[in-house]
Amino acid sequence: MNDSTSTGMARIGEGTLRVGPLLQMPEVAAEFGLALEPLFGEMGLPLSLLDDAERILDVQTAARLLTLCAERSGCPHWGLLVGQKAMPASLGVVGLALLDAATVGTALRGLILTLHLNGRAIVPTLVVRNGIATLGVSPYGDYEAGAQQVTDLAIAMAVNLMRALCGPQWAPAEAIFSCRVPADRRPYSRFFRAPLRFDAPMTALVFSADWLARAIPGASAVARRRLQAQIAALTDRQDLDLANRARRALFTLIAHDDVSVEAVSAMLGMHRRTLNRRLTEHGTAIATLLAEVRYQIARQLLADTDLPLVEIAATLNYTDASVFSRAFHTWSGQTPTAWRAQSRRGRRPV
């Protein structure tokens, strides 16, 4: 199971992630007097899974595990607590490299380019407009359960990364969440130390773009070159295929309000004709991938938030809600309103 490489990092495939960010689960469980071994056993998992950060776990299994812990502990923000204890080093060589980047902006761009080497559960995005930076985390792929637990874990880790880069007192100007308002906001307020906004179109940290130019204290150029060499070797061994690279690019470009073929090809560093030809060879196209990404984001927002349809449509770069509704009906066979109602009755449609 531990297919280690010379970089000390296991091979990550589609729908999997390294166990590293979950290693703090026993510490969180102890705070609630929760025995993890029986819970792991219910899922057919050995508790020894948490003995090695390089072990590989199916994303869906990780999401269900976090959800089960939340239910049994009576703590709905379980993922947030685990993420609070997961430091950048939990991401292995990818996380360590971020700490030796020249600036905060360079580190965050490195996160966007390399996080898939650590796991395929989250797509990070960074948008800078009018002096404001928005660092977002989006679930990658559909989850039967536990998407919000995974997202909470990821955004908490993003805060820890920013505090490692900018100092322990760093706080965002605002923290936003693509979920409904929790019954108890206090755990979020204590950790983020910032205004909170729920029912947002994405989960993200909002802060002044001035932070991006900040030099990282203690960063080592020597360590940076060594870690970059390890990441390059890892990338050569397990890089994404073109269709998945394009799909991940579309998550970022939706946040930038530009989902054109030109934007995708520029982000992937190739000519649009080359991109179209190679995607055709893979049996797909940008329009197909864009529909898949929009459908995934739409379902998440319909299921987990109370956002009006017009705002979901705008988030997905549709001109108006009626265009979005027609597209959603084509994908699902239901209107967005009917799909949301069915989801709220506890039977999340596919």
C-alpha cells in the first residue's frame, strides 16, 4: 500500500490522498473521549493506517471517516478541528517546499501547482482583484458524504499555512464558506479570528493582496532548490493526465470568470489547437469538461447552501438563472429547485 518513491512520498492516483493531514485524528478523538479503533473497524480500516503519513487512502473513504467521527463525537465541526492541528509539514515535501518559497505569493502559486501531488481531494485557487486576494479550496470530485468535513479541514490547513508564512497572529479579513450557517459559529470564530460569511459561493480566505509580496522569514534558497528537485522528480513520476489538468484548471478559471479555451490553454502552457487536438485524442473536449465541473459545483452549492439560483448561475459564469436552469436540467433530468428539494429530504441525487 505504501508505494514509496525516492522522494519519500507515495504515489497519488485519482480519487486518493496521502494520510498525512489525518494524522491528528487521535489527538482530536482524545479530546472527546472517542475511541477510534471501533470506528475504523466499522469501515474495514486498521487504526495502524495513521502510523504512516505516506499511506494512501481513497478520498471517499476519508470523507466518510470524518463524517462518522463527527456523528459519534457529537461534534459537527470535526474536520475543522483536525485541520487546525495539521501543519504545512502534513503535506510532506509539497508543504515543506512552501515554507522555503521566496514570497507568500510564490508559495501560494506553488500550492496551486503542486497540491495534486499530495492528494486529489481539493483544488486550491488564488484570485487577486482590486488589491484583494481570495484563497479558495474546492472539493475535487463528488462525495457521497463528508464534502464539508473535507473542505473545513482544507481551509483550516490553509489558515495554518498562512500563519506559518506570515506569522502566528495572521488572520484573514474575512473567511467565507460554501455551506449553511452552523448551529454554533464559535469554533469558527475562535480559529479564524475574522468576520465569517456562510452561504457563500465558495470556501475561501479573503485578505489584502499586500501579503503576497511579503518575504518569508527563514526561507532557505538551498533548501528550496533541494525540495524543488524532489517535487520535479515526483511530478515526472505521477503527473496528471491532460484531461484532469484541464479540469483542475477550470476550477481556477471559474473563480476568475474566464472559462474560455484560450484561458485553459494559456494556463496549461500550450496552444489552443494543440489542447483541442490532444483532448480529442483523450475522447473529450473543453466544453465537456466545463459541463462536468459546473455540474459538480452546482450540486455542491444546491445541496450545502441556501444561495439563490441567480447567484449560483453567476458563480458558474452563466448569463442568467434561466440558462443555468436549462443546463442543469440537461445534466440531471431535474430542475435545480427540484434537485435541491430532494437533497434536503436526505436523498442526495446523482
